[in-house]
Amino acid sequence: MTRTTRDLPVTELVAAAAALFDAGFRLALVAAHDDGPTLRVVYLFLAGPPDRRVELQVTLPADDPRLPSLAPLSFPASRFEREMHDLYGIVPVDHPLPRRLVRHAHWPAGWYPMRHNAGPRPPFIDAEAYPFLAVEGDGVYEIPVGPVHAGMIEPGHFRFSVVGESILKLKVRLWFTHRGIEKLFEGRPATDAVHLAERISGDTSAGHALAHALAVEDALGITLPEPAHRLRALVLELERLYNHAADLGSLANDVGFSLAGSHTLRIREQLLRINAATTGHRLLRGAIRPGSAEILTLPDADQLAALATDLAEIAELTLANTVIRDRFAGTAVLALEQAADLDCLGYVARASGLATDARLDHPTTELPVRAVASTGGDVLARFTQRRDEYAAGTRLAIHLASTADQLSFRAEPARGSESVGHPGGVRTGVGIAEGWRGTIVHRVEVDADGRLTRVKIVDPSWFNWPALPLAMKDTIVPDFPVTNKSFNLSYAGNDL
């Protein structure tokens, strides 16, 4: 792994970013920092394999923080810039759509909650409605859905512009579950804040714990042996299995095949019990911490194999139903070019033909995996992609369990570990993990006392949410539930 940090004047930012994009890097994270009299912005670019990480860092005056927008180069950059403006007051000059992203309209203007001098939140204000783009014409009407839903799902607002049942435009409004998670990390001991990471998105406890632990270990110079990383990889595969199993059944249930849904919930329950026996927690919490990897026992290979056979049969029966296959095939297509333009991640990207996997691009240990990509980009491709990933995850989990000979690893920070990228004794670290939804990235800064001064988190749903409205174009309203489930994006992971 190579990692470099370049301090740049603001005037050179666009050219430096363009050169990295041309070299095949993707913008994985943008983190703003309040350093007192100045603000600092770090752009993390990733490429692999081999694992390459480049940070571009610019410093801005706190009283007038302005920087050139990278939106013409990168759609994800445009959203990171809107987030920075909402939370830090940093103005992206010449941004094509500079309206609010994180802060809803009742948040008062001029209050930037991530700034150190922000103070307590002012009272909410009466504000104008969110400026949804109205689609007009004969027979066009709007269907508002949420943010409060009938099912047990997180809050998000979906506004459909339709003619009959045909969808002309879908707008998704999020950040109803913004909890200020990144702010909550500040001041906590770097080696004792993983419990917050585990709660960023409840169904991705292990994935976020691993990304956080790797970032802290990078900052503090903690080195774990290779078998410890393999043990962590086992925990991540267990997380992948129970989530994919439930969603395969939910996809079938959303088109009327409730029997498949019932059987996959049975499998999910058995996997959760395996999780509890393996780590002591059904959601795998506590197994991964900075400087440690620890489980109670290894999962039973025969049981995992039997569940995989069971799930494969359910998936086969689901797709053998011609009505279901017809509902899946050709529905909500996300083209390869669209997935690439949005920098989509995980199974959403792979189902559209974009082979991306942090286990290969940014490995912590060598694993017998390969990024298998589909080509259809529709609901059927996302279903079969996850079916195949479940089978591959089972094989990998069995392999890791059969080769493990130690269940607990611990390591301490290296003495005299050097600061990277920032003066004043502050140490920085980056952690990258392939969660079940896709690549998770955490970046941390740790002061001389070993406390976190800044944590920036990017869940794969941040990159994948904009793809959902694109995929819904030219579909019909009844296709939305099954399409939404085929993406199964995290509201909390996006909103933080």
C-alpha cells in the first residue's frame, strides 16, 4: 500500500484532482476540518490494485472559506461539497446546484454544526418547502411517499412525478436520520470508540467496525499479524451472509412469493444464531476493535454449507417462476456507464458490470476472492449477483474457518509512530473495508493525547443512493418496492 499527502494552494486543486481522475483514481472521501483560524479540506483518492491512496489537502481562511468546485469533474464531489457547505460553511465556487443537502429547511441559515464555535443549535425556523423540481404537462401528477412509511423501514421521502403508472422522475430526500455521528467521535479515546462505528448502520456493524479499526491502527502504527486479518475477514463474511439471505427473500416477497420470504427469514435466523455463537452478538458486535480481533468459536462448516444449499434452492425456485422472472428482468436498469459516472460500489456496481471490491483493491490480507460482475444492471442482475455472492461468501467463510488456528489477537500502538499529513503531533489514518453493501471508508485524526479530533465516514450508500432515481426512469410505480429492495441502501449510513 502506498499513501501520499500533498498540500496544495487552492488554485492548484482542480488541476491536481483532474490528473488523478485521468490516472484512474476515484474520489472516495472529502473531509473538512476546523483548525481554529483556518479550515482544512482533505480529498482522498483511491485506486487499486495495487493499493494506492493519495490525499490532496488545502487550507482556507475560516472567515471566508471558498474553494473551486470539482463538480464538473465528479458527481460525488458535487455532493461532498454540498455537505461541507451545510456543515462547515465552506462555499464551493461555481457549484451547479448549491442548495442544501444535509440540513433541512428548518435548520437556521448561518449555523454550521461541525465548526468548533458553532455553539448550541439555534431554534428551528419556519422555512419554505424543499424546492422539488415540478414536472408539468397533461396528465402529470405527483405521488409523495414518506418520510414516515407503513413498513418497518427508516425515514426517507420519495416524490414521484408520474403519468398514469409511468414514472417520469423520482426525487429522493434523505437526512431524516442525521444524528451527528461524526461529531460524537470527537474527543473520545481513539482505541475506545468502536462502539459508535458499530452503530452507524446497524446491519453493517462489522463492516464499519473494521474500517474504523483499520483507520485507527493506521494512525497509531498498530500492526496485527496476517491471521488476525483473516479472522476479521471471516466476521465480515458472516455479516454478508445474513444480509444477503434476508434480502433475496424480501425481493421474492415484494412480487408476491411470500413463501420464499418466509424460508429466507428462517435461514437468516439460523445465521444470526451462528453469529451469536461465534462472536457473542447476533449482529457481530465486539469482535473487531482497534488492535484486536477476537471470536468465541469458529462457525460450523457443515451448517454453513447446508444453509447455502438451502438458499440456492430457494433462489432457483424463485427464478423458475415465470411471473417473478418477468417482474425482475429488464426492470430498473442501471447501465454500466451510469454506475461508473456515479462511482457506484458493491453489488449495485457489480450487477451493472462495474467490477469493484475493496478486498482486491485495498486488501489487508490475501483472500481467494474475485470481483464477479453481472451485465444486466436490472433487478434480476442484482438478485443473481447477491445469490452468487452468498455462495461465494459461504465458500470463503468455510475456507477461513478451516484455516484459523487462533481465536484472539491483540496488539499495541507502535512507539514513536510518526504523524502523516498534518503537523502538531496529529496522526492520521485511513481504513477501507468491503462491507456487504460495498466499500466503506473511514478517515481519522488523532491528537498527541490519543484522542480523536476528526472522524470522516463514507458508507457505500452515499455513492449508491443517487443511482436509484436513475434506475427508476421509464419504470412504473408498482416496480418501486422491488427496485428499492434490490438496491437496499442504508438511510442511517448515508445520513450519519
